[in-house]
Amino acid sequence: MVRIKSRYLLCEINVTDKSRLLLLDDRAVMTAVRTAVARIHGDYGAAQCIIGVSVKYMNAHTGMVFLRFPKRCYKLLWSALPFITCMETRGQKIPCFLNCLHVGGTIRTCQKFLIRYNTQQLHRLLPKCKNEDEKHVRTALLKCLLPGETRETSAEEADSEEDEVV
């Protein structure tokens, strides 16, 4: 028996109005991706990407999307993503673009990357706390640890992030 190899693409949907992000669903993302591939690569690209392409996960609150597609056509799909300028759902066109963050061989590697990416984003935003309530949230978040992480490594990462921001 032969295993079909897949690739997983982690993308971030960037929208100017975050409230419109909640209108999107996986069907709208899949339609926009297939349309972009067909427009850029023609019938060949559309035929390559019609079987095995799917949205495995979509978070409408954060705009993160996991796309699954066969290994043979990941370059076609990847090259067509910058040409997605809007998605249509529920009769509305939502202007947006997809930012490709990571390409992985398994969904688990994409999940690990997403965790690292989110912690980096948190460490970039936390030094900008202004009032006391935000500072309390900052200290509570900095006390949290990922599984397998020690206090020393998290403190070193926080110090290095603060040095980069300044």
C-alpha cells in the first residue's frame, strides 16, 4: 500500500476590519484558493489541485488557516496565494490577503510553529503595556510556561525579545 504524501500550509488571513473576519468560513477560503490557482495556472493548475486540497482548520477569531494539499502541487498553490485579494461569503466580498507563515509535512509541525509564532507575537506586544491592568496581565502571562520549558529559558527569551524591541 502506498501512502499519499501531503503538505500543510499555515496561513494568516489579514483583513482591515477584524469584525468581517468572523463572516469567513472554510468554504469561502477553499473557493478563493481554487479560483486563484485556476486563474494563475490555468486548467493544469486547477486539475492538479482539485483532488486532495482541503481546509483542515480555520479559526475565524485569529484568522489562522491550515490548508492540506498533495505534495505534487504545493508549489502551484503556494505561488497563487498572493493573488487572493478578496473572499466572497454570504453575498459579501471581504477584501483580504493571505500571509503564508509555514509549510510543513505534518499538521503537528504546523501546530508547533503556530505555538512558537503566537508566543513571539505575545512577547512583542507585552512590553508595550501602558496601564496597571495591562501590566498585571503581562506578569500573569510571563509566569505561564509551555510543556517542557524551564523558567530560565523563558526568562532568557523574554529578555532577548525586550532587547530587540528597544
